[in-house]
Amino acid sequence: MRSLLLLVAAGVATAAPVPKGLKKPAPMDGRWRIVEAVYDGQPQDVSRAADWYIDGEWFNLGSPPAADAKTGLKLVRDEQNPSLVEYHNIHSIGSVSRFPGLLEVNGDEMRFCYVSQGNPRPTEMAPGPGVTYRVFKRMEEK
């Protein structure tokens, strides 16, 4: 009887329709250069900013993330709405800071904004008070 219930449950799970409007996350892997940054409404100098290297949900600043050391910085996308993200900073002591944000990838441009932990997620993809806003361009790998 238990096997039959499992088979019926599996059949129902596979037959469930995909929700309309669910966007497939845009590919982000690779090297990205910051071309614009605004912090708390103030433009920032990006001329010496480190490139972001993204590998799945993990990213590293200045060089690709090591395959055997997935720690540090992570972007976690909401499965129902991939443009909703949490930027996780995983500290060496095991604690995690979580920064709610928005992410948008259009071709070779990525826009990302987030707020400090404990604050409500931004409601629009734009600079503003308390918001860190960044625009990136995809870089060709050499």
C-alpha cells in the first residue's frame, strides 16, 4: 500500500503544471566588471573595483572562485521569482550576513541592488537611500 501511495504521489508531482510567469534564471557564470556603483544615493568611483567572477550561485572578487572552496559570497535566487535574491556573506566563523536585493540580467548587462541585513528588500531596481546599486558588463574570458 505504501508503494502505491508513493507512486501516486510521484505521478501527481510530475503532472503538476509549471506556474505561468516563472522566468528561467538568466545565465550569470563568468567575469563581470562594475561600470556603475551608487551607495546610499552617492555615486562611487569604480575605476579600481575588482571584477566579479560568478560560478553558479557563488562569486568571488578579483579571481574565479576555487572549485574546492565554495565559501564567502553567494547569490541565492528565489525559485518563484529569480529576480529576487539574497546576497550572502559567509563569515569564517560560520555566521552569515544576508542582504535582500533584486537582480536583473539582460544579455551582457547585469544590474544588482541590495540593502543591509534587516531592512526590507528594495522595491525597484534603482539607486536610493540605504540601497547599494551596481551595474555590470560581462567581460570576455582570455
